[in-house]
Amino acid sequence: MLGLSMINENLFYGWQWADKTREQLITDINGKIQIKFFSISIDANSVNTPDETGRMVMSTYISPFYSPFLIFTQSQNYSAKGVSNKYEIIIIKTNGSFTTTIARNIKPDPISNNEKIFFENEIQENRQLHPNIKKQFIKKIPEYKNYYQNILLSNQYIWVCRPSTDASNNNASYNVDIFIIKGNLKGRFS
């Protein structure tokens, strides 16, 4: 298990590789899986290419605007789990009991032409990526942004931080959806 975070003295959050996916889960202190949550395909953020010797090597590129990623955050009494390309967030008390699922039936924001050019340029300017790999990652830029980039949590509220309204503009606004801890939408602000 990788990416371990302690929920309480007996429960841990983490992820593992499983059958071409990366799975989000909770284990007990002995490493026994208690529950699995979300998963993302290995192919979502990675490509396999041969190195100089012909051996296949996995390269990864992640953009917080459109690459799916597993998220975990915690407050004193609650933790939240989700995957950025799905508007479904599971809230669990730190004792391990389920509280609620936050889900919104909305479409993700589309990636504009300016943003697509911006993302392509970011990949092209990345000196750690081989030119052939850059082409493959450019092909992976989707039509839509992630639903969120971050989740902030208190004992009363959940803030779901959405991607910038224009990733190509440093001064663009961000939208935040606010929920009460039981899952009801309280409001949205920019």
C-alpha cells in the first residue's frame, strides 16, 4: 500500500496498484483492506515507451486541471475521499463510520481552445519528457476539466474547490462549492 495517511490509531488511508488501476482504500493497522473507494486507470496519466535499450518504461504527466487523481483530506472528526473527474465525494467519520456521499449531477467545465493551447505548450515546454512522449500526452488532453482540484474540510463544512475558469489566465477566478458536513449544498462562490 502506498501514500499512507493515518485516519485514527487503527485505520489508514492509502492506495494500491491493482489490475491496471490505482485503487483508493482504507486498511486496518494490520494492513487488511476494510473498504475500497475509487480507482483510476493507469493509462489515464501514463504512457509506456521504449527507452534507449528497448525496454518499456512508464512515464507520467499530471495536470491538476484535467488529469484524474485520487484525493484524500481530513479534519479533526471527518475525512473525505474522491477522484477528481467524478463529482462524488465520500465523507467518513474518523472512527471509520460512513457519514454521507456528496454528488452533483452537473457537467464538468469544457476545456476552451485557449486552455488546450496552454496545456499543449506546458507539455511541450516540459524538459523531462521525450518528444515522442509529449505527443502522446497531448493526445490525452480531454474535452473537459476535472470537477475539482481540492477538497477542504472542517467539522462543519466541505469546500469543493473547482478548477480555474480559465487555466491560461493567472487572474481567472475559481469557483468553490460549499456543503454542510451532512452533504447538503449550502452555496457556491467565486
